[in-house]
Amino acid sequence: MTKKRFIAGATCPECKKIDTLRWWVDHHVEVVECIECGHTDRKSPNSTPEQRGEEAQVIGIFKPE
Ligand SMILES: [Zn+2]
């Protein structure tokens, strides 16, 4: 089953709204979708989980403590 998770604090690059992006992995490709405007973004699958974690911080999955 595919788990879709909202990305806390992330801003949609299209409609600029916050907390509308959700994220999941589809066939080893990361997909980010905005529930407001329907914007989607897919990332290539050739990264390790550690690299994906770093990337997730950049786009705001993890809030800095
Ligand atoms: Zn949007």
C-alpha cells in the first residue's frame, strides 16, 4: 500500500500555499503532489534513503528543532 504523508511547513511552488503538499513513493520514484492546485513533482529514484532524508529537509518535511 502507498502511504501518502503531508509535508509539514512545505510551500507549493505553484500556488504558494503552505501545508498542501503530500508526498509518497510510487515505484521507487518520489512523488510530491499539491492538493490545492494539483501540482505534481517526481524525483529520480537513484538516491539512498539518507540522501532522500537530506532532500526532505530541504523541502521541509522535517521541522528544525
Ligand atoms: Zn499548489
